[in-house]
Amino acid sequence: MDYKEEFIRIFKEQVTRPGADRLLSWLEKTDFFTAPASTRFHCACQQGLVRHSLSVYQVLMEKHFVEGEDNPESFAICGLLHDLCKAQFYKVSTRNVKNEQTGQWEKVPFYQVEDVFPYGHGEKSVFLIERFMRLKTAEAMAIRWHMGGFDESVKGGSFAMSGAFRAYPLAVKMHLADLESTYIRERDTSDVPNEHR
């Protein structure tokens, strides 16, 4: 089963609230299932975004799901859709790179950001999801703050983020799952050379 098939299987099994089918239909019309998850860091490759989304969901379930306390649908929504903001976000371009062996300049592909809807990161994902289905407050908080202090809008700290983490354990779990997926499980998953290791 490939990444797209696995994503759709989990989504259809776990997400049953009104609008979920319309959201999935919209996703299939975007580049969500083929796009990278970053320009050169984790999962900067074809299907990187869906691969990362599945990885975050898997970490959430394996490490943070508490039977009888946590909601499987909420975990699926947060894990699978937290980076929805990256659909229609990257484009493939080329740049000249010197081949060290031949000394010749060659055109090589790379991913660059083309954000036609600059609404932020987590908040953009929340906005896009809610065009189709309602989120519970804890889900919205978890998706909004999944980047934690890595979100450019919280440079220097954020009382709002701290408040969200204190009030909504799902937000903390989501951030931890995203960190583990990005920096441990998805290490060396990029097709694009990353000189900043």
C-alpha cells in the first residue's frame, strides 16, 4: 500500500464527521499526495507531505494515545491534516549547480515556496480544514500550535502557545509527535541535498 492509499484508508476509517468526505475530495484535487513536506529538510521528495503526515499520525498513536482518554478521530484529524497548509505551497524549479567531478555547471531541480495564500502555518491548516468540517477546540489548538517555538509568529516566546499547551494536552502531544517525526524518523528522507545538517 502506498502513502496515499494508507492515508485515505486511515482517514475514511477514523474521520466520520460531517464534511470529511468533501475535505478528502478537495485534497485529491490538490498536490497534497505528491508534494514535498519541505524545501530541503525532512521529506523534501515526491509524496513527502503525505509521508510526513502519516508519520506524525503514527507517532501520535504509538507514543501518546491513551485508551479511554483520547479520541481516535481527533488524533487522525490532527496527525493527518496538521500540515494541510503545505498543499499548493511548493513548486519545482531549477538552479545551476557546479558538478564537482566534471567542473561543469548543471541544472538541478529544487523545491521553492510559492505561498499564494500567506495566512501563517498552523492557523492556515485550521482555516482550510474548517472550510469543510468543524474542528473541536482541542483539535484546532493542536493543529495551530504543532510547530511550537519553531513557528515564526512566536519568536521570543508566546503566552498564547503556553496557554494552549497548558489547557489542551492534545496540543503538546501533537507538537512532540511532529518533532519526533521531523527530526528522528524522517532523517535522511530528502531527495534535495541539505548542506545545513
